[in-house]
Amino acid sequence: HSSKRVHGYRESTTTNILMHIAQLKLKQDKTYEALDLFKEIHDILTKTKGKKDVEAVKVLLNIADLRFQINQTHEGQNIIQKILNDMEGRTRSEAALLHNEVGNVLRHAGRINESIQYYQSSQKLYEQAGETLVPELASVHDNLGNAYLDLSLYNEALLHFERALAVQQDIYAAKSLNLAKYHYNFVRLFKKQKRLGDLRDSLAALLRIYDANYGRNNEYSNSVRHELEILERNLSGRTSQSLLNATRSSRFIR
């Protein structure tokens, strides 16, 4: 038993290292090298944990994502279909997670309407499993909100951003850094809608989180504080376009 644990530890360490290298390759736009590394990781995981292992399937979805990026659409679609055809025996939670991941791949490929279908399926599966207060469901609502934002369907985006934040607020303290990205969703949305009063409230909420976690004098707080100053001038009847241009160079944790 001890030798199996050692072997398992070595395999886990190897895949972690390869995953780190693969992510570096992606940042360097070395897509084909990253693709080869993901294939190697997938082979290791399927040999040690089996082809239905969730982590192995998530790596396979990384491969599908890269296939779409290099215009190998048919290969990417085949991977997704293979995963969907192999859902038998999975728990609702596992199926929900994988549907969400499929949605992410399709959204990244620009297939927004299709991605929404899988996000909705994921939401339904989590709810059927009774998992209504888990970070994974917040992630689904976050993804749905962003997909609707991509389509300029602002009411639908707002609904899911609100649901994502509500789930996270039931899990984390009010000023937890985990909530920052969810408040930032509202910043992005209200800017597009030019709802400046709501935008001010969202920026203020974001600032409270950054101040609580980093202190008042840090790059994130200072960036938000600068935007709030511009916004206050805007609301006072001065410049109109300056605020909408400001966040193009802003520093936020996403």
C-alpha cells in the first residue's frame, strides 16, 4: 500500500509540474507545445485514475479548447461529444461540473448560444442535486452572466450576476477577497449600461473589499479610488466619456 501511495504521489507531482509548464506555454502563445503537454497529462491521468476521472476529463476539455483555437473544430467537437456520451454513471454534481466546463470551452470558441445551453444544464443539475449553496453553482451563474453580457442581454446578465454574488455571500464573509470578481461583474455591466449610480455603488463595494484585504494604500484600491473620483466628477455634471475610458487601464483582480 505504501508503494502505491508513493507512486500516486509521484504521478500527481508530475502532472502538476506538466500542468504548470503547459500554462506557461499558453501565456507564451505556444499553443501546439501546450497541446502536447495536455495530451501527456491526460495519458498519465487516464492510466493512473481511469478515463472517467473528472480531472482527466477536464484536461481533455483543455485539449478540445486548444483544438478550437487552432481551427481544428471537428476534432474539438468530437472530444466534447465523446465526453457528453460518457456521462452514464456520473453523479449529478460531476455531470453539472462537466457541463459547466463544456460551456466554457464553447464560449471561448465564440459559440455563445451553445455555451448558454450547457450552463443552464449545469445549473439545473446542481439544483437537482440539492447543491444550491456551493461555489460551483456561483461559477455557473457567473458564466451565464458573462455569456449574456457577451450578447448584450443586460437584464439576463444582471440576474445571474446577482445570483452568483448571493451564493458567494452565503459562503464567504462580506469583505472576503473571494467576492471581488463578483462585484467587478457589476462594474463591467453598469459601465456598458451607463448606470452611473449603480456603478458608483459597485465600485464602492469593491473598494471596501480591497481596503479590508490589502490596506488602503495598494494598487487595486488606488485604481478603484481613482475611478470613483472620476465618477463623482461625472455625476456632478462634468466629463462624460472619461469614466468609460478609465477602466481600460485599470488594475482589478478578476
